[in-house]
Amino acid sequence: MTSPPSDIGDQLIAFLPNMRRFALSLSRAPDVADDLVQQACERALASSASFEPGTRFDAWMFRIIRNLWIDRTRRQKTAGPSEDVYERHDLMGEDGQQVADARQELSSVRDALEAMPEDQRAIIMLVCVDDLSYRDAAEVLNVPIGTVMSRLARARKRLAELTGINPVPGRSTGARD
């Protein structure tokens, strides 16, 4: 006959300080000890049918904790060394806000390029993205080099307008005096 689960639960609650003390003596780390106690309680509740009434509850729980500790130690040996990333101050991560801003800006530029006339979009892509010279872009588009330069000036101005970029004071805006 097995003990009712509530009886196991009551015994677990009463025995928690002893389990934590034993787990702490094995692990020497409070957080690991707490994990061991929690796992031991879970295992005891899940296998309460295997507990034989009349036997020592404390011995049964200590055996569960010890077996969990042995399993954990074996896993750590096969897993290799591990480090707590919170203790590593030399690790760099990405700034989430910066990444989000860059994605939004890129999306804005992509939308602006899509809204531009095809001849302007093509010249921006060839010269600014694909890094072709004016001469090479003129050959690809089969237009004179002067046409490439004027289209590129108009395309840059239009792209700046569509993306909300304000012209730099003192720079030519393309308007002739």
C-alpha cells in the first residue's frame, strides 16, 4: 500500500530545510542547492508510489538528492567548461535600439527607392550600391556620361526628400544661381 500524495507533500514541506542543507553540502552553491531540492521534490512527487511506508523518508529523499547531484556532475563533465555570461564584462552584445533604428531606416530607404522613377532608381543602384563608375553606368544604361551625372543628382535629391534628409547648409542643393 502506498502513502497518499498529500502525506508525501506534507513530509516534503517539513523536510525542506534538511534537504537544502544536504544539497548545499554537496554543491557548495546556494542556487545549485535550490535547484537540486526543487528537482528532488518533483521527482519524489512523481514517484511517490515507489516510497514504501515504514521506511525512512529522509533516507529516500537524501538518496534522490544524491543521485540528482551525481547526474548533474556527470553532465557537467561531458558538457565541458561553462561560464556565467553575467560575470563576463568583456562580452559585447548588440544594442537592440540601434538595431531597430537601423532596420527602420533601411526600410525607409527601400520604400523611397521603390517610389522613385525607374531611371533614377537604376542610376542610384548602379553607382551608389553596385559601385560602378559613371562611365560604366553610362555603358550599362546606354546613355551619355552627362546624363548619368544629371540623373544621379536628381535621384540623390529625390531620395533625400523621400527619406526626410535635410540638405546640409552651405552645400549645393542642385539649384543654379
